[in-house]
Amino acid sequence: MSANMTMQSSAPSPELRSKSLLLRLAAMRAWLFLSMLLIVFEAWAWISAGQSFVYSAWNWQSIGIAAVAPLLLALGSTFVIISGGIDLSIGFIMGLAAVVAAHVTQKLGLSLPLFLAMVVGLVAGVAVAAIPGFINGLLISKLRVPPFIGTLGMFGVARGTAFLLAGGTTVPVSNSWFAWLGNGRFLGVPIIVIVAALFVLLMHYLLSQTRFGQHTYAIGASQQAALRSGIDVSWHTQKLYLLSGACAGLGGVLYAARFTAGAAQAGEPILLDSIAAVVIGGASLFGGSGTIFGTVAGALVIAVIQYGLVFLNVESFWQFIAVGVIIIISVLVDQTQRRLSGERQ
Amino acid sequence: MTAAVQGSEAPLLDVRAVSKRFGGVEALKGVSMQLRAGEVVALAGDNGAGKSTLIKTISGVYQADGGEIRLGGEVVHFATPQAARSHGIETIYQDLSLADNLSIGANIFLGREPMRKAFGFLPVLDRAKMAEAARETMARLDFHVNRMTAPVGNFSGGQRQAVAIGRAIYWNAQVLIMDEPTAALGVPEQRKVVALIQNLKAQGRGVIFISHNLQDIFAVSDRIVVLRRGSLAGERKIAETNPDEIVKLMVGG
């Protein structure tokens, strides 16, 4: 026991060092998953088709485009999940934003210059998405509704509103700028991938370098501690769900641009993919941990599985099984990590 | 009487006949106590004696219904714990109120993080400053850590207690109120906390120390204030009393 007390001032034991190495590996598990997947797919592609999976610009463009929408939703969710909450409404908030952006861009395009119509459409889509985000925040921070239930309710409200606004169909857009945003390339890189990458940098800055990010981690660890440190937890929570809604909105307008049409059901399958991306990326659903680059890796893991299995001519239903297995492994790693770091010294 | 013995200096904290009621229940019935710089006062009493109410009244969680609290000779009224903290009264709760996923530095600065400008324009957290402050503060408590980036959740109970105390003294707390600081700890860790309190005393800070553990109280305090059913049951200097007498005061035997 007394050896324990002196250990703090001496060098860590080899056992402790190997443990911290394990913890560090666990923290970047999403990148390990991604590397392993790429190695397996590369070997598989050579054996079955005699071609490379990894050395193909086309494959990476397709993976990047497929990853954009789930990633944008996942970026907002990373903040919410780190704070110990969850936002289930983002899938249909995304659809709502897609429908609004499509409507506004199309209608204004009849009278305004096309570029201006697109800009207003994009802003309108994101702004409308912020409204359910704001209401989620109000329900959770002021009215103390549990996040799971509050955002589940908003899931239904956003879904119904999106379908009503779309008139039950998809809303087509004929606007060359809108199509350029969704399908254009700059130096061979899809524009929406560039937009998403810039947004990733912004979110990484917000989470890792600002007070806002620091307080998000603190709230996830202990609301009581955050409150006693003078952090306005209620207002912070409000901002988190607003951010989550706005991220889903950005995902929605880019999705609409990609298909030059707004569909209310666009985000339905993307909700779970985005939460999976956050979890695979190393965030804990108990709150308190997670990073933006982890989430990026998580979104890439899912996109690589989905695209790669199609590329390798595997029946598409295997995607669900593969993603499901990786989620379960990821959560098991998270629990082991907790147990290891829980053993103090 | 104690005031005369303790010296001529004015007390750091002077609680005069403070009362507090919740509905029909009188939780504090005119309790007085004093705390001097460099003094450790233990607050003892059975459950429901009013210990918690008293410290919460001092630290701004509750507002007194009667009596007054003087800090450095001036009458003060704290509407919130933040107000009390800005006057140098810091409470260290039993759960320590640490964010276990953040480093020592980040915990010390939680809610008031220092910023610097990266590339001359981009405001970012000043982690170097936080780590430096953490290292200095912990060294003042005679507590040396290697990895300043490790989350405090990795540390032992006594070490986390030191972090919570370090946070208080970094912000220049003159009065530290510690609620059962040794309750959840093993024996060696309890000793470490007792050493921490002696260290604070040597730095000239005042400590109010709530504990059920008479052994700890006798190890570290200068005086004991015993409460019973919201009233002052007695006040003794450690040198002039013994555990039996304190227990009798507590239970009213």
C-alpha cells in the first residue's frame, strides 16, 4: 500500500506503460478498424477481381460522397453524445432541410439569378433545421425532458412536417449551380467532400480548442461538477441541440444538392449510420469521451463497408451485418477501456 | 474566551448568531463560530445537527434568516456560491466535483479557461498555461505528478482530493470548507489528506473540516465546534479535550 503512494513520483512501471499503450490503441480503434478493413478489401479485390480497391481515385470519390451526409449528422451528434445526450431527430431534420432547400431554390430560381436562389435555399434549409434543434434544446434543458424521449418526439414532428412540405413526393430542383454544388469537382475532389472537410476542421476546432468544447466534455463527465464550476449547463445544452440540428440541416442541403431533389425520407437510414459512426469513432454513449477525427474515421468505416461490399459484388444485406458487428466490437472495446482506466493506479 | 486565547488578530471568518429555518423546522438556532487564518476548525455533530446547513449558509448556497457573517471584519451576504467563491470561500464537496475526463489543469480552470491566440488571430485554449499552473499548484501541496495530461479519473481518491484542493488554492481561497474529505478513502489516503490539510494551515489559510472520524479530527484540528439539533453544543480546543468528551457533546449525554 505504501508503495502505491510513492509510485506517483517515480517512473511508471512497465505494466502501467503497456496498459496506457493499450488504452491509447483503444482510443484510436476507429482508425485501426479502417486500416484492417482496407487491408482485407484490398486482398479480396486482388483475389476475386485482380484489381486494386485502395489505389482507385474513383473508389475514394464514391466513398467520400457516400460518407458526407452521415458524417455531417455525426459531427453534431459527437457533441451531443459527449455531453451525455442523444439526438434521434436528426435523420428527419435532415430530410426537412433537404425539402425546404429544394423548394426555396426551385421557387426563387424562377425570378432570381440561379446562384442567389441557391444561396438563399441553402441558408433557408439550415435555418429551418435549426428550429427543431432549438426546440429539442428547450425541451431538454428547460423542461427536463430526457433527451431520448424529447428527440424521439421531434423525430415524428420533423418527419411529418417534411412529408407535408414535400407533398408526399420528392421535390425536384433545376438549378445549374445547385447541381454543381452537389456533383461538381474541384481538382478531382467532389465539392461536397471539400465542404464537409472544411466543416470537419471547424468542428474539430470547436470541440478541442474552445471553452465550448471543454465545457461539453465537463458536462458529459459530471453535470454537477460543471454547474459548481459556474458553467451555465442549461444554456450550453440548448446550444448543443441547436448545433446538432444545424449540422443535420447542412447534411440535408448537401444531400439535396447531390440528387438535385429534396426527399423527406432522405435521412431515415442515415440517422443510425451517423450514431454508429460516433460510437465506432470512440465516443461513449455514457458521455464524456469522443473526438471529431474519431467520428470521421467511424463514418469512413461505415462508408467503406457499404461501398466496398458492393464493389466486391457481395449481397448488399451483408452491409448491415458487418456494420452491426463493428458497432458491437466497438462498444466492447469501450467497456474494456473503461474498466482498465477505472482501476486507479 | 477562545478569541482572547487565540491572539489579537481579527478572525478571518466570524459567524455571529446565524439562524436558518426551512418552513417550520429551525435548522440553525443562532450558531456562532470563528475561524482564524492558519487555523483548522472541525465541525462535528450527529446527523441532522446542522453541520451541512451551517456550511451551506457560509458558502452562499443558503441565505441566513438571522445573524450575520463577517469576512475579514466586513459583513457579507452571498446570494450564490459563486459570490462566496469570489470572496475566497471555497467548498470542497464530498464528491469533489471534478470532471474525471479532464486533466488537472483543465479542472483547475474549468469554467474560466485561459485562451491564447494561435497564428496571431485564432483564439485557442492555452493548455501550456493550464499545465504549468497545475504543476505549480500541485507542487505547493507537495504532490508530484508525472503526466499532467492524464485525466483526473486515473488518479486515486487522495490524489483527486488534492486536485480539488489545488483548484481552490489556485483561485486564492482563504477559507476552505471541506465536507467529509476522508470519508471515502482508505487509511493511507486518509493520511495523505490529513497532510494536505496541515499544509493548507501552514500556508495561513483557514479550514473548516466536517468529519465523523474523531481520529482525523484530533489529528488535524486546532479546535472543535460541536453542533446538536441546530445549536452550538460546545467548543473545545483540541489540546484541552478528548474523544469521550466530544462524543458526549454530540449526543448530549
